[in-house]
Amino acid sequence: MAAALALNLTPGPDMLYVIARSTAEGRRAGVVSAFGIGVGTLVHITALALGLSALLAAVPVAYDIVRYAGAAYLIYLGVRAIVRLPGLTGDVAVERASLRAVFRQGVTTNVLNPKVALFFLAFLPQFVDPSRGSAVFQTAALGLMFDVQGTLVNIGVAVGASSLGTWLRTRGERSGRVLGRMTGVLFIGLGARLAWKRG
């Protein structure tokens, strides 16, 4: 758990996604995105326990397909955030997605990042002891503990980042527009990083 905490506190694409959602759309959206990422992580843990993550490591084409799909999705979200303009009503906040859409995007963002699958493939087996029972059960249990801890960290990040977003939104229309563009640039940057950074 100590190793997991150190890793969960290290900023990465999931944490940056939560920050972007929280600053742009508020605390509830940030917390919901954290839960979406947590559910996405469960998909990776299940895949690892069933041996599917080894396929991504062994077949470069499969890895690349998932990686490019994830990058395209993040860039799409970024472009949408940038082109949205404040409404004529004077509302300065970035147009809010439904919480269901935020949750779904959190799941999709995490699932389409093959580096998460490869991370679990490299990290969790170090702590599995075959003499203590089923390796599948141990892998799932360790992954679940990692995921719960990571979700709690991301919820904390959402709370902090949403306060910053609220402060920025109260600064006026220009700050609201800047906040939306910053969110879009962050998503595009995450997508570009996923597309071009291999391994």
C-alpha cells in the first residue's frame, strides 16, 4: 500500500483529467470523473487477472490500436472544450456535461490508455505469492486495494481543483473563457502525449 500510495500521488493522465474536469465544471464533476477512472481501472485489473494485459505487451499492433484510440478520444474532448463559447446569457462557465457523460468519459479515458494495463502487468505481480493461494484472486485483491486508494486520492484532487476553478470563474467572463481553453489544451496535450510517447 505504501508503494501504491507513492504511485497514486504522482501526477499522471488520470489525475490531470480529474483536475481539468474539476476546474472547468466543479466539484461534483471532478468527483464523478474520479469514480469513472476508478471503474476504468477495474477493467484493467480484470484484464490482468484474466491474462489479457499480457496480450497488449506481446502484440504491438494491439497496443498501438488502443493507444491511438485513446489519444484520439482525448484530443476530441480537448477540441470540444476549446470551441465551446459562453452563452449569450452571460454564463461564464464552460458548458457542463451531464454527470453521466463525465463518468462515461472518465471510464473511457482510463480504459483506452494501454499504459495503465502495462503498468498493472509490471506492478501487481511483484506482490503475488503463489504459495498463498490463487494468483488470480491475489491479483484482483491487490488491484482493488490500489484502485480504492487511487480513487480516494483523485477525489481529494477534485475537491482542491474545484476550489481553484470556482475562484477563476468568479473573476469574470474572460477568466471563464481562459479556463475553458486551458481545459481543452490540457486534454489535447494528454492525447498527444499518449499518441507519441511509446512504452
